[in-house]
Amino acid sequence: MSLNPMISDSEQLCRAIFSFPNLWNDLENRPTSAVFKDKNGVSVDRDGDRSNDTIAVAIQKRFESTRAHAILSAGRVREFGCKAEVDPLENNPFHALIQGIETLSPTSSQAKRMATNCTVFPYKP
């Protein structure tokens, strides 16, 4: 499989949402900003022209405790002042990172904007 070495603005970035209380806002039925915070950069998968069902299966195979995945376009991530960087792994060629401009982790306000503007695809229990 050959992915473009650059992430275009139209490419979708997919973030696994785990079943931890600090990652889901039950009152608003959406992920919290913590989903988009990580001191090493936010780990995501590029869509790679895969369907949402294919992405969901791949995420659930790698992580048992996921409740959903969130999708944002790379263009939106950049609008919020973050970078989308390719970071393929040996076992996951779709891997990428969302990073802040001056730090690896997005700021709290950037993470909040991503959490409130993403599209969520819940998984069946």
C-alpha cells in the first residue's frame, strides 16, 4: 500500500475514543477535549480512502476498549492551528500525529475545538 507522503487538507484523520470517563461528556454526548491531548502528539489514523466501517474494524482490532472514533479533516486541524504529520508505524501504515505548532501536544483550546467540531462514529457494544 502506498499512501501519499503528504497529508492533504481534505484527508480525514481518525482518533480512537476509549471507554474512560474523562474522555466522554455524557451530558453533551460527545468526546471531551482530553481525547485530543497527548504530550507526545495525538495519535490518529489517516483515512487512506478507507470506509468508516473499515476504519472502525481496524481500530477495534488494535484497541479493545474503544467506544467510538472521531473524524476531523486535516484542513480543520490546520485551521485550529495544529499540524498533521505522517508517522507510519510498522504495524500501521495509516498512523499520523496531530501536533501543536510550538509543542507536541495541542493547546487546551485547540483540543476543545477539535472535540466540539469532530464527527463521532459510535461502536455497537
